Amino acid sequence: MPAWSQEDEERLLQMVRDTGLTQREIAQKIGRTEAAVSARLTIIRKRAAQGME
């Protein structure tokens, strides 16, 4: 699977925020593994937390 693009991250966040789907369900819909979705969300959250410091 290719690296996550900004568009991929935005789609992921939108799905988490707006759909109520589990990480597993989101992974299936976007063609990534559950582990990849979980890891990317962790990265996004860490990035957001650093921006708030």
C-alpha cells in the first residue's frame, strides 16, 4: 500500500468523525489494514497534540 497522503488522512479523519464506524470497518472500506488505520490515527493525534503545546 502506498504512503498516506494528506487526502487519505483527511478522509480517515472524516470517517472517524462522521460515520461511527470502527477502525476495522474503516480499514475495510479504504483498503488498509486495521493496524495501519490505528497507527495512522496515533500519528495524527500525536501531531495534533504537539501543535497544541
